[in-house]
Amino acid sequence: MLNFIMAIVMILFGGKLIITPVNQLIRQFPKIPSPMAAKIGGGIALILGIGICVVQILLWLKKI
């Protein structure tokens, strides 16, 4: 269950990083080295979160 909750958090955090405008990212996180790197990292977190959710649901349904 904790895996599933963490995957949801990854999806939400990754989505927030992707849809937040660059100037707002710089204002929220002033020490961030590159806003584009943050957006790429958010995309990776989003994809990993979705993958973990799918695997967890398949495990619950005993398909794997």
C-alpha cells in the first residue's frame, strides 16, 4: 500500500513540476540550477510513478 501511495505522490509532484511555468519555478525554488532540468526530472518522476502504479495494480489483481 505504501508503494502505491508513494507512486501517487511521484505522479502529483512530477505533474506539478511539468505544468508550473518556468518563472514561477525560479521564484519557488531559487537555488534550482536549471528549470529545464527540473521539468525533465518531473517528467521522469511522472513516468516512474505511472509505471509503479500499473505494476502495483497488476500485482493486486494477481496478473503478475
